[in-house]
Amino acid sequence: MKSFLLLILSLMTGCEASDVVTGCREGWVEFIFKYPEANGNYQRIDLLKAEEIIIGSIRKDVWENKSRFHLYHDTENKTFKVIINQLPHEDFGRYMCELYGKNESSPAKVKLGWLFAAGCKDPFNQTAYRTARTTITCDEGNKDDYRFKFFCKENGPICEDILSTKSALRSNGMFTLTETESGFTVSISNVSPQHTGVYWCGVESTEGRYRAALRKIQLEVKAAITSFTRSPTIGQNVTYWCQYPEGAPEKKFICKGKDPSICEHVVSTAQNTERFSTIDETEKRNITITVRGVTKEDSGTYWCGAEHIDSLQGQYFYHRFLMTVVSLVPSTTSPASSPIQPATVSYHGFDRASVLEIALALSLDVMLLTLAVYLAYTGWAPCMRINRGV
């Protein structure tokens, strides 16, 4: 079920302003409180629910952890951080944060309330492949939300920032963030095993007072996918096949594009098209794909994949096919250049023409000599028989 946890943050130290913080069930929220007094000497922070202390800390510049609750006293920036992870239904309620200064009995207080509303995105599982590219979609569905968007990777109780719209830097060489009308996408180039893990899409207030996770993405990285290539001629029919693993979902498809996570579907086992068709040989676990009358536009990268009925399970792929369609007659057009004379091949000091002339002359001499011998012999033989009295 999709839901928002709306946490209302109010500083109770004479300031009546409040923030409305959106955080998803099973997600997390992070609050940042500045010192109520810039020169305050705060020694303790307690987080309370229904007047009962959930977690407290007297430690400075280190995380204090208790189950899903985490506190951090940042003395350098004079702030406190509160993180609540994996928000379940029982976490909804009224919270109070009390900050105690040295020798102070009256703490600064922060109250938190809750409210439900529709809007959060369901968690999503995504499969990527080594050396390939993958794109994660963070579609928030609210183009009028002017808060900063961020993308982070879970590391213990915290989520380490990767990219954010708060910064002008939208690429760090490995990750690239692109804003869209309904949210943003993050592409990972040259995927490797280190990219396996849990990622979050979220929003941050423009004042930096809170961050909230809106969608969880579980990224799995698999070994490099099997690839093969073909170079058919324009107009030919091309047939190739992909073998899928046992237990693959029934719905199988072929899509086109360098990035399988956002490739365009061209045909599926459920519905063929005029030029693209598939045959699912379930006993052999093969899909045979035929492309009729290929054109130059058909060149590109194709993926054999399958998807679950439950879209939250994502898609996975088991073959990559690279097709380059070539012309029937290779182009001979080339830039204008000076005529090139054929190279002369030499044989021991004679050029080829001289060798041929000598060979021809020798052949004629041999033929004449052979004829002379034959005539001499045939003319001499009768004389030899007469002298012998034959």
C-alpha cells in the first residue's frame, strides 16, 4: 500500500514556524536541528514518544544507535541529527526531542506529529549486468515539488549521497543524474559488482532541515551477459535465437537500445508484429526471433528479456544481440586523390615484362629444336634400313 508519513516538525523554543516532512512507510526520515542558542553547550539529547524516552545520547560527534533510531551530535556544525529508519505503522505518533544544556533543567523541545496521504512509490528490484549501462527511474509524480532531489546508497544506518539537484554537478563520471518532468533518473555506466546494494530516491528541504526517502531500489548486479553479432544485408530476413534459464517468467520480449533498463520493446511472445516475430520453444527453453526485410534503421543493440506479472519484481535479461545492417553493394566513393600507378614486382633484377619475353623466346627455341630433331630422325631412318639391306 502506498502512503506518506507526514511528520510535522515544530521547534518549541519560542519559534512557531513548522515544516511538513514527507516520509514513506518502510522508508526513513532525517531531521537536522540547529542549536537553539548559537553558543549553547548542550550535553544531552533525548528522543521521546508519549513522554517515554526512545533513545538518548550524551556522546558527541559519533552516532548513537538503538534499533531503528539514530542520534548524532555534530559539535563542529552545532547541529543534531535524528534518523528514523524503516518506518512501520507503530512508529506513527507524537514525538518530542529534548536538548539539555549544561546545568539546565528546562530543555529545548521539538514535537513530531503524523498524518497519512497517498503518493509514495513502491520499492523496486532492478537487475544490471557487468560492463553494461543501467538507468534507475525516480518518478515522484509531482512536477510542482520544488524541493531538492537526491540519490543515495544505503550504508548502515545512513544513506550516503551520490548526486543531488542541490549541486550544479550532475555527473561524477560513474553516475549521471537527469531531471525529468515527473522526477529524475540516475544512470550508471560500466556497471560492476561494487554497484550492488540498496539505493534511495528522496527529497531535501530547501533549508536543509530535513531529508526523506521516497523510493527504495534494490540493485542486483549479474555477470556479463552473453552477446553475439550479425551483419545482414539490407532486405534479408534475419533469424536468431535466445536460450532462457529454467523458471523464467512466461512473458518474454525483445527490446532495442544500449541500456536494457530503458530499452524500447519491439516484440513479445504474446504479440508479434508485421516484421518482428517470435516463437517460444518451451521444451528447449529457446525463443526464436525473425526480422523480415531488415533496413539500415534496424541496426543496433537488442536484448532478450523477461518480466514478471508483478512489475515491482522488475525485468531481467539473458542475451544481447548486436546487429549491423550493411548495404548490398559496398560504397566505392572516396575523396579525390592523385592517380596511383600499380607497383612493379621485380624478379632478380628483371622486371616482369622482361621475364615474360625471355620465357616466350625460350619456349619458341625449344619448339624449333624439337621439330628439327624430329625431322632429322624421320628423314635419316629410311637410309639406315637401306644400308642394312632391309
